[in-house]
Amino acid sequence: MFFEHLTEFGGLPVFDYASPEELSSSTPRYEQDQVDADAQNAALRTPDAYAWRFQVESFDPEEEFADHFGSFVAATDTSAVKAIVIGAAGDSELDEPGAPARDALLEHADRFTGLRSLFIGDLISEEAELSWIHQPDLAPVLAAYPNLTEFAVRGTGDPYLNPGSHLGLDIGRHDALRTLTVQTGGLPARVARGIDGSDLPELEHLELWLGVGQYRGDTYPQDLSRTLSGEAFPRLLHLGLRNAENTDLWVRALAEAPVVGRLRSLDLSMGTLTDEGAEVLMGAPAFRDLARLDLSHHYMSEDMERRVREVFAEADVDLSAQERQVEENDWRFPSATE
């Protein structure tokens, strides 16, 4: 699904940092990447104007991530940096391929006092499919950056293929975080429970990609009980339960969830909503006050799509249905699980 790296994050354009070693190399990371040293030197003089992206080769990196990241720390005023994007952090065949990035962020946390937005795992499909991206325990990163307002991660981990590397987000308390996004091909229940049990008093935007059981996605509504009850995040205005193998199941849970009455927007996109789930959606009063409802990529019939549009005429509803599948025995996997 991800064919291009991020070009904007945290409200800033992304600048792909090149270390001195890369600048002196005759073979850039990618053939199309001819680094302009003058442009980078100019950018380094205004570090607050960009979201800085860091990446080394996924296989057989010529430069260690710690050295790559450390050279940036030495080159600019890191206290002014507002946003960071992390790509590949080292050899993807290591037990903990995401650990070098995590460790570098922890080592230099005291230097990035102005950091507000952090994205970990900006890998595209030619580097790694979503379900192949392995992340370590990242809760210590959030603890080390108490001023973060936006945190996003792509990928989880496979305890069978990479025993030492699987995502952890037992965040505990974080007083500044407003936006949390977790993109997965399968969200493990233990990760969901870690988020659900966290104390995030300022959280307004929560987006979880639930994925499928085939890729370790075993999260069910009971794993997000505090979130759905409204107890967990008192300021929550947007909830995304995207890329779900069984969107109908989640619609039934949401229909009785107190949190929905507080939401301005609900995102069930990239899912598998059927006519059965749509009937629940239309019949539950909780959904009627939403200002925004994203149902793009669904399995509703055209007639049901029309009915949903009529019922939610006062809301901004996205009912895009590219590659609609209506045959009874079709596989109904979400759109981003690969």
C-alpha cells in the first residue's frame, strides 16, 4: 500500500537527511537520490522548518544508524527540531531491526527538547511490506520525550520470526500526547491493551489499524474496553479502527460504546463493512451526531450504500468502494494487510 515515503509530517515538509559519509559517497542510497549538499547545509540552518527523515540501508547498511543520527545531532541546533521521521534503521534480518533507531532516540533525548512529532517506520513496500516491519518496545521513547504531541508507528513485529523484536506501547502516563497512530497488518491484543491501559489525558486522535489474524491481529473490542467506554481518553474526538478483518464486529461494539457520543469523527476505512454491519450503523442513535464518517473500502451493496448516504446526509461521509467485492465466497481481507 505504501509506495512513497512521507513528504509531510507534523505540518512540515520532510527533508531526507544525508550524513557526511553519504555526501562523500559516489553511490547514493537510491539511484534517484542525488543529495544537494548546499541545500542540506541551508536546511540545517533552519532545523525547525522541516520534518527530518533518517534512514540507512535495510540490508547490509554501509553506515550504522547511530552514526547517521549522531552526525545530524552534531551538525545543527537539535533543540529547534520539531518533527522527526524514522525509516529503515538497519539490517532487517537482525533480531531487533528497529532497535538502533529507538536507542539513538533515547541516547539523544536531552538534545531534542523541542520535538513535538515523531513517526517511526516510514518504510515503503519495496523495502518491506506492512506485515514485515518489526518494531521493538517503543514505550521508553514516549517516556523520554514528554513534550511529544504526535506519535505514529508503522509495523509491529513477529515473535516467531524475530523473537526479540515486537512492538510494545505500554505508555503509562503521557501528559502532552494528542495524536497516536499505529499502522499494522495485524494489531496484537497485547499492544491494544497497552494503549487502552495508558493514561493520556490530552489524547484527541487515536487511529489503530487492526488488520487480520493471519498477521497476528487478535485485537477484539474487549481489548479496548476503557477506550470504548470513554474512560480511557476523556478528550478523544476522533477514533480510527481501520484496516479491520471484521468491521461488522466493531460496528456492533461501537453501537453500544459511550465514547461514540463524544466523537466528532469515526474512521472505519480500509475495512470489510457489509450490509449487515451497515444496518447496525444506521439503526444506532450513537452514530447520528458524527460530523465525519469514513467508510471507504467496504463490502456494502450499492443499494445499501445509497441508504447509508441518505441516513447520514448531514455528515461528511466517504463511501468510496474501489474494487467492490460482492460474491459470497470472496476473500474479504482489508486493503493494507500485505
